[in-house]
Amino acid sequence: MTSGSTLLWVGSTAAPENVRKATAGHWDLHVHDPHQPLEPQLNQAALAIFQPDGTAQDPRLLARLADALDRSSAVGLFLLPAGARAAWSVLRRRRGPFVCLRDDATSAELTAALQVASGLQPALSDLQHELSQARQRHGAAKPTLVEVDEQMRLASRLQRDFLPRRLPEVGPVRFGALFRPADWVSGDIYDVARLDETHVGFYVADAVGHGLPAALLTMFIKRALQTKRIVGNHYELLRPDESLTLLNQDMCEQNLSSCQFCTAVYGLLDCATMNLTYARAGHPEPILLRTDGTHRKLDGRGGLLGIVEEEQYELGQVTLAPGDRLVVYSDGAMEALTRWPDGVVKDLAAVLGRWRGLPRDRTLLELAERIDQAPVEACGEDDATVLLVDVEG
């Protein structure tokens, strides 16, 4: 491939007619090989066209594509459906070397957009070259690996300070937690807090991305999530859907430019009546393991936090019984627990059911061992968090 004239097509289907017409005679169109890493292919191209198709509403995929583009020397053009509201919102708020266009644009509109993008590419390459030379000139001033390692240790210690030091015990309800960062710091966070004499609030959240940006967002979530409304000398416990709505509005107002969204599930449990209300924001469904051997997934509508300010979250409700166990987990834990070394993909409820009768501590040890044995491609660099809620019988 020759940089400067090569255009990389990144899509699940062949390039449509409007793209072929727009590129004919101007660029050499090469198709992305999904079996090879994306970033090296981007570095061999001046421009790239991304068409997420049916996955355009998946902010995680968009974030991965934008991250790969940031690390390359290419300029990108995202083709998005007109109705992909979340995708448009994510990319418009994110700063990066790309432009966005509707996927039904005419070939003339595509040609104009590609000409704009190609005009940006030489400036981007020059800037990256200057930055590389500056790093070489001032290499001695860069922190040593030992210093960086120590800074990451301190960041890890600070993040763990945001986690609950002791899980509350209210009535017959007991909690247990497994927190396994993929690196020094985690994009996952959880909390369990006693809100009054009978109510306990708990959540698991998963910031999209890795490293320090994701970890910083988890700390923001810890401080921003509201569980009570103070009125004079009295308070009112917020419903989980209200808490997620307020958190989503707060995140959108911050207009975060990097790693600006996350998934979450928040539950409010009345330990006197065993009534659990909950809401989900794009997070994996918690699994309720009943004492009679059955199970139920706690579903509920609601998009990711930090994308669309008007997002609505559905309130769910269920009554727990003695002997029940609720399992709340992050996406990384789900991948690690369901993909086994023999290549078989297991049902998560069945996996969790294997340890249904074990004490919490023993269950958490079994879960940790299973996560450690998961193939690398199952969880990759993702963090794993599991929160157990047991009703003692």
C-alpha cells in the first residue's frame, strides 16, 4: 500500500455504490481484514471509511474504532444511519481526526467529505512527526519506568479507597464482592451503602475504555450518583431510575471528551420487606438465583450513561426470598465466566448455579479461579467485577 492514496474500508459488508463512485479514480480502496489488528492497517492508509452498519448504536465499538484512529496517522470518515442517535451523539462530542456523514449521502457529498479529510491528513502526519522528534530531544526528561510504575501504584491505591471498606449487614441480607482490575486501575466500580435503617443501595458501573481515563470516570460516578433528596429536615430516597437519570444528565452536562460514557445497574433493597427496585443503563442483566433452583434475569430498558441527556430508564421490581442470591456483574466478568479454555461458551446462569449452595466467600474464590483460567481472548484487557447479594434463610 502507498500512503497518501490508499483508503481503507472498514465495514461488515462490501463498500456500497455511493462509496465506490466517490473513490473511483481518486483513491485505491482496500478492504480491512477483520482477522488482523486494525491499527497497523490504518497506518498504511491516508484515509479510512467506517460503516458500523447494524452495530452503529454500540458506543463501545465506536470508542474502539475512534481509539484506533487516534493512535494512527489516518483521518477517518464515519458513515452513520440518520436514526443512530447514540452514535451521532458520541462522535460529535468526541474530539478526533474524523468527520461524520449520513450513510445515504450521495457520491458527490462523499467525494467532498473525503477531500476535506485528505486535506487534514498531511497536517496530522506532520504534527505526529514533530511530537515524535520532541520526545526524542527531551527523552531524558521523561519519567523512568520505575517512576511511572510508582505513579500507577498510587493511582490504584486511590481508586481502591473509593471502594467500600466494609460491606453492610442489614437484617438477613449479606453482600460479597470480587474486584479484579485488568491493570493497575480499573474501569469498573461498585458500591454498597446503607441509606437508612432498612434500605441498602448498591450498584456496579463499567466505564467504556481502559486505564486512567476510565478510572477517573469511575471516581466521578462515585461522587455524582445521588441516592437521597434532602428536603428541609427530611430526606427522600430516590428511586433507582431517578438516580440514573440524574447521573446521566450530570455526565452529559460535563461534556467529557474522553471515555465519556458507561454502563451501570443500581438497586435499592428494603431489607424489611425484601422488595428490590432497580434500573439498568446498558449494563448486563443481573441474575437472581432462586432457592428452588430456578433463575431470573432482571431486565429493563435504558441506554448508556453520558450519551443522550433525555435518556429514560425503566424501573424494575422484584421480591427476594430467604435463600435467594442476586449476582450483579460487569461485562468483563461475564465474558471470562462464559468462555472456557476448551472453546465452549457456557450459559452464565448455569455457571453461577454450580456454586449456588456454597458460602459467599467460597463462591467468590471459585469465581476468581474461573476468571483466572479464562482464555486471554475471552476477557482481553477488560476488568471483572462481581457483587453477590444473599438473603440468609
